Amino acid sequence: MALWLAFPIVVNSYSYLAATMHYPLCDSQLAALDQAAGFHWARWFGFVSAHRTLFTILKVAYSSLFAQAFTSVGIFALTRNTTRNRELLWISTLAGFQAVLISGFVPALGPMSTGGVPVWTATLLKIRDGTIRSVALTKESGIVAFPSIHTALALTLVYVHRPPCKTFIPFVAINATMLLATPFFGHHYLTDMIGGTAITAVAIVAYRIATTRAHEPGRLNNREEYVLPPDPTERRSRSVA
């Protein structure tokens, strides 16, 4: 639990640092990719704004991210599924730091609405123009547009609850809803979400490779015991006997 409490603080802190790299904003390129894919953010924004029930459902789903994470930790702890808990933490961490690193080289403000500039966009602008030089950890906000961290964590939650976990279907439902909410409440381009999907895939593959290698003969196994490879000299002595 303590690691999950520290997660947003660490990621946000490094994203603020990455924003000081002052690479050119990439909003025009991201918006062009959205248009090429047939996604029109302004239309989706207008549609959600016009339907209050849909607005409320999506808002609740979008705000559920860390509640889902803490719930997952509790479920896996109660079921003694330490493997899934480890997956959740490491894949989320790997995806988060990928997002922060990429955001430094591909900064973006996100799509704008007529309602004004979102708080996190205003914060990013202040970091870039030097208005903000220091900030209290408790007042930091997420400023990463591309790739979408919300998307990455939603997909990670679905992945760690995959069968045989009985919680798979509920987590698919709530995270599918959260993904629908991400362009609206996260002020994200569709391209941001595609980027979030890509870093999640990289994080999962990297984790699986690392854990597979850790369980190879001659490495530490789950009980922290070192398994020695067969001794070829012993094999030869047995054959002589």
C-alpha cells in the first residue's frame, strides 16, 4: 500500500522535471493523427457534455483509478496471490516511467475546449515558461498527455485480473468505461491512448522476460534458494561406475 501511495508522487515529480526539457509542443501532430484515425475530440466532448447521466458515469469511472489499485492490492493479499500483486506494481511502475520519459521529448497540452484551460495544462505551461520553479509534493498534479498514463493503468488492471481471477469481468467493465472517459476527463487525444497501450505492452513483455529469466535453473527461485546446475564431473563418474 505504501508503494502505491508513493507512486503518483514519484511519477508526478519526474514528469515536472521532464517538462523542463523544453522540447517543442507536439499538439498539432497528435491532433493530425487523431483526424487521420477519424476521431474528433470536440464532437466527443460535446456529446458527453450534453448527456448528464453519461457524464456522471464516465466521471465516476475515470476517478476510480487508485481506488481500483488499492482494491486490487487488497483482493490479491486476501487470496494470497502475491504474483498478481507483484505484476500490478512492477508493470504500472515500468509503464509510468516510460510515459514520463517520453513526455519529456513529446510534450503536449492536450485538446482544448471552449470551457478554458484545464488545471494540469496551465501547470505545464507555467513549468515551461519558468513561472513554476518549485512545488509542494502534495500540490503536484499529473501533466503527462502523451502517452496516457490513465490508459496504461486501466489496461494493467485488466491484465492482472485476467482469468482464473473471478474479478476479471467487473474490472473489464469498469476499465472499459474509464477508457471511454479518458479523452473527455483526461483531455487526451486518441493518439495519447494508443501510446498508453503501447507502453503497457512493452512493460508487460519486459516484466515477463525478467521474471522468466529469474526462474531459470541456476537462478533464485521463489523460495530464495539457489539452484546449482548439474555437475558434469559427477555425471562422468557415475557413468564410469
